[in-house]
Amino acid sequence: MMLARQRQQVILDEVTAHGAVKVVDLGATLGVSDMTIRRDINELVEQGLVERVHGGVTLPRSASVHEPGFSAKSELDREAKRAIARAAARLVRPGTSVGISGGTTTHALARELLDVPDITVVTNSLPVADAFHEGGRDDQTILLTGGQRTPSFALVGPLTVAALRGIHVDMLFLGTHGMGIDSGLTCPNLMEAQTNQALVASSRRVVVLADHTKWGVTALANTIPLSDVDILITDAGLERAAQESLADHVGDLVVTRENLEGSTDDRA
């Protein structure tokens, strides 16, 4: 039997490697009960080494340069991301051009747009491009930039920025690693921040997709200030005080309250 300290080191190694890990997977890896795993996680949380999320554990938000892989991020807050994606999809009309940045919530949006006719999509996200390639329509045009791949499968850097010059889209759907009143939108990768800025510059309207876990997170690089955001879509998990603060700094705040039975959106 492993000692608690040994189990906790394994948990730390798994979280560091993958960005986020589910309790059930840790239990299977270590051969112990979920209750034992939760006790170990509690000790690591008290030491500030990890952060508890629903059903699992992740690196603390203070890890400003850490970027979890796409698969790890996809497992977190899936219902909230899906609700945000559905609200965002309602903004897209046939015949329009849209930009879609990298990220798991923007990938969820892509899946919601597969049946929208005659749209042109400009993206630096490999998963977004793949979603349209596998399930989209023949009358959709998908333009994928080049560039250097990040852990979240976004293409970034000088090649990406160069590809975006001279492109103009009706609306950009932008994901983010963190958001705050003073910091604005931030991400852990300098080249991704520059690429996102190029996406913003190519767009007439900027729509940010950010679930409640992004609030208060400040990563390494600034992307844009909140004042540059035309619409911000988040979920009802965001505390009321934060909603009120955001509503004062973005053009339009949409809080989705979607669940399995139906959906409604509140605008602040």
C-alpha cells in the first residue's frame, strides 16, 4: 500500500502532466477509493498545490504560464461550455463570416454551427477546423491559418498573424484563459495573445465565450481590455457581484441559464 505522501506525489505528477484529472481516474490509477483520493486532494489544496474543481482537481489558478492540454480542458465544466456555445450560436446568421479562436468552448460552438448554411469560418484552431471537416455542410467555407501549435491545438505566431492580415470577418468568437476587471482577457502564451489580438483586429464585433471559472484568473499575457469586448457570454455559475462588474465594462453581458430541460439567457 502506498503511503499518503506517495499518493499525493502521484496526484501532483498527474495534474502537472495533464492540467486536470478526474477523481475517478486517480482512484483507478492508485487502486484506492474515491474517499481516499478526496482526502489526499484536501491536503494538497490546503498546501496550495492544487485546486479542486467539480469531479476532479486542477493546477492552481496562480499558475499563470501553465496551459492544460485540449483533452484535459475539455473535461472541465462541459455543461457550462455547451450552454455558452448554444447562446453564441444564436448570433450567427446564414451568409455571414465568423472568426473562431482556439479553445474548448469555441470548439463546442463549432459543433453548434455545423448545420448553419453558407457561412465562412476563419480559425486558428485545429479542432474547430476538424469539426467542420467531419460534420459540416458543403456550402460552408473553412479557412485554417498556419502557425505553431500550442497544447490547446491552436495555431499561433508570426505565420498566423500574417495570414490574418487583410481578412475581415463579421464577428469573432474568442475564448480566454482568464478574465478580470483590471487585467482584461489574458492567456498563458505570448504568441497566442498576439494571435488573438490579430483576430480581434480582423473583426467587426468581438464576442467572448468565458465560463465562470475564468473569472479572477490572470495569466501571463494580456490579450485585450474588457472595453474592447462587444458581447461577453458566460454561465450562471459566475457570482452576481462579478456579473455586475462585467456588465459595467463590456458592451453587452449575456448570462446563460441553460439546462437539460431548456434554456434562457439573461442580458445585463
